[in-house]
Amino acid sequence: MKIGKQLPAVSAINPQERREALLRDAPAPLRAGTPVDTPHTETAPSKNTSFSLQLNQQLSSMQSADSYLGDLQTRLSQLKLNLSRQISSPQPNGEESIRQTVQQVGELLKERSKRSGNSLDANLKLRLTEPVRSRFSLQGLESLEKIRQSGRETLLFSGGRQLAEPVAVVLDDEMTDEQILRRFNGSLGQAGIRAELDQNGELKFSAREGDWQKLKDQLAVQGEGKLFDKGRYVRVQSEDEQLLSFPEELQLDSFRELRRLLDSVVAGLDKVTSLREQLSNRQQEIREFLARQAHADEKQWAMDFSRSVFNLMQRSPSSYAAVTQTVVAQATISRFAVVSLLS
């Protein structure tokens, strides 16, 4: 799993050297959570407190995610052990032990949103810069080719109390993939639903997780007899994407089913382990950055940086207009904006 790293500036040097230093020294601004303790200094009022607060909030969110993933890792490790034992040497009470562990993992997965501080989605991807979204497919709308072949049709979507009024998606003949996506996004966007294509070219939808949980059981559609029935609303069946899921009825007397379940658990465990390692490294980067920032002087930083900018300009031909634009731009730009641009 990849966690994007947008790294802020720490020291004051010329723009080129500063950019190189950013990549080495500073962690990325991510998403808000609960602040944790950070070093307090006498020069705190002159610091960019909002920037440090943001990093502390990110740190808190990552700590919540790591705590949840630690518990999940423990449960998955136990399930992996039980499955391996049952495959290699079946035990009389082996199946019951597996069922209990699967139930425990399932209960833990249901607590993901609350336990992780809303920072992990159902695929266990870290979402610190945006609200967690659910990704799902809608039965009857999985294939763009099927939608294209059905031709002209108007689909009316109803969401009960979650939608003030039905929204219409108007489909025409011989539409391109991009046109189909625009039609769905233009209409379903009113309900907070976004249409997109997955890696296999299949049509998927996404919505904020909290909103989707309220809407999914009320979403219905009415068509014109092609994709969906005419004259009446039909409840739309959806299937949420998630990294780990278990069938309601486990066929544990089948070696193939045990093997399939074990492969799924191993894949999930590998992803959890990898993510925890990345979270650990990232938290350490943030702590080190905040420690370095504890004694930083904002005024001195601004003076040094502005001096390096003008020194760079003096080494190359320039005009009065260019200097004027630079002065005006620098006078109105904040440090946080500079940090974000350079990272």
C-alpha cells in the first residue's frame, strides 16, 4: 500500500536546495484527528501553530489506525494458525475454533470506522486527506458495454428520506465511456455518489461511508424496460468492496474452501503488516520534524528565505516588472502556502 508523502519545509535555504531538503526532512500534512502532546517553547506564539497542530492531528489519526490494525493483525494471525493446523492435521474441534476466530475477526471489521478514527476504508487504505468513502457496484450497472448496448433510456433513482426528490440519469445511443460517466456523475452527484472505472474497466460507484450506509438500503431505480423495469421502482442490489469478507456459511469440511480462506487471510495479513510498518515510519518522521520545529524562529525563517530568493534573481537577468510581481506575490503568500507548493 502506498501512502503519499507531501513533505513540508524545515530550514531556510535557496529554493533549489530547499526543495531537496524537503524530501529528506519533513513529513506530509495529512488529515485532522485529535492533537497529541508536543514540545512547548517560549517562542510558541511566533510559530506557525496551525501547521504544527495539523501534523499533531495527523499523528493522532495514525495512532488510532495503528492501534486498530494491531488488534486486527493479532486476530488474523490466530486465524491463519488455526487454518494451517486444520489443513495439515485436521482436529476434531478444529472447525469450531476456526468459526469462533472468523466471528471475532468479523466483529472487529465492523468496528473499523470507529476504532480507526475514520482513517481507514474497507480496503484498509489510509485516508487522512479526505473523508473515507465506500466503493461499491450496483447490480445491473456493472458493465459499460451493457449500458451502451441498451441505448436510449432514462433512469430515475430514488433514495427515500436521503434524497429530497428522484434524480434522473439520461442515457443516449452510442455513448462513449466518458459520456456515460459524466451522465451518472452529473445526476447521482446530487446524492453524493461518484461513478468511476476500476482497473478492469468495470463501472464502480463510491460515496462517503457514513452517507452510503444510510442510503444503500433505500436506493431504488426505475427505467424504461431495458436496464430496469418501467413504471415501478426496484430496490438496487449493491455489493461493497472490502479487503476481508467471509461467507455466512463456511464450508470447513472442504479442503479447497479451507485453502481459499487461508489464502485470503494471508493476503489480508500481509497488507496489514505492510501498512503498520509504513505508519510507524511516518509517525517517527512527524515526531522528528516537530522536535526540529520546536525552536524555529518564523521571522528569521522569512528573512533568510526572502534573501535567498533575491540573491537567486540577481544572478539572472530580470526586469522591473518581474521584480514587482515577485515582491507582491511574496508579500501576500503565507509560509504554509510556500511549504505546500515546494513539497
